[in-house]
Amino acid sequence: MIDFINLVFDLVFNLADFLLHYDYSQPIPLLKAVAVYISIPLVFGIIYSVYKSNRIFRAMHVFDEPQSASPENNVNLETWQKILVQGGSENENDRKQAVIAADSLIEKILAMAGYGGENLGEKLKNIEPADLDSLDALWEAHKIRNRIAHEAGYQLPKEDAERALNLFEKALRELEYI
């Protein structure tokens, strides 16, 4: 038993002697290099997380914040009324311009809401159906706009123009633009 106790004390004293007299300057460069290689990805991870959480926060709360009935809202309504008047025209080119203007208006609103993408189609892909009830309506109206823009001989009947503008209006009301 006494041999065991002496062995334990010798071990403790040898360990203490080793720790007190060890040259710690040798592993420091290695530890610095390891710390740098670990820190760099962690810093980028933090930056990426902050960026993504800001985008998510903006996207989640942009529809939650009610806009007051301000003069800006009156301007918005006037802009929309002009588009509707143009869309009700007997002139097919006016109707086409109205649908394109409504599409452009929605695209600007979604860009202000923080949805990324080069065009409305890409922005709509970034919206979750739970975030916008009128998402399907926007897709349908956007498809009409795409036919106007990409099919050379596309004829836009007055009914289709009215349908597209009604679908855009549904989204504008949900987004509290008008």
C-alpha cells in the first residue's frame, strides 16, 4: 500500500515538474496556425448567418407591418388607377402596356420586400406559398405578361387583360400597396 502511495506521489511530482519546466514556445506556432484555420471558416459562417437571418427577417415581416393610409398610399392608388384605365382601353397596345406596367409594379414591390432575382419570375420562385396567398394568381398574370413580351403575334383580348389586371390587383391588395 505504501508503495502505491509513493508511486502516486512520484507521478504527481513528475507531472508537476514536467509542466513547470516544459518549453511551451515550441508548439505555439502550430497552435496559432490551427487557430487561424479554424477561425477563418467560423468568421465566414457568422457573416453568412447574419446575412441570411436578415434576409429571412425582412421577408417574414414585410407583409406583417401594416402601412398607414398615407399620401403615398393615395399616389399608389392613382398609379394603379392609371394602369386600370389603360387596361380597359379598346386599343390592344394600351392593354398590353397596362399588363406590362402592372407586372413591373409588382416586381418593384417584391424587390423592396427583399426578394432576390433578376426578374419577376425569379422573385416569385423565392416566395413561399404560405407567405403570399395570391402567389398562384401572380404566376398566372405573369404568364400572360410573358406571352405579350415573348410571342410576336400574341393578340391580347380585352377579357384576358382584365383577368390579368384583376389578378395583379388581388396581389397588390394583399401586399397593401393599394
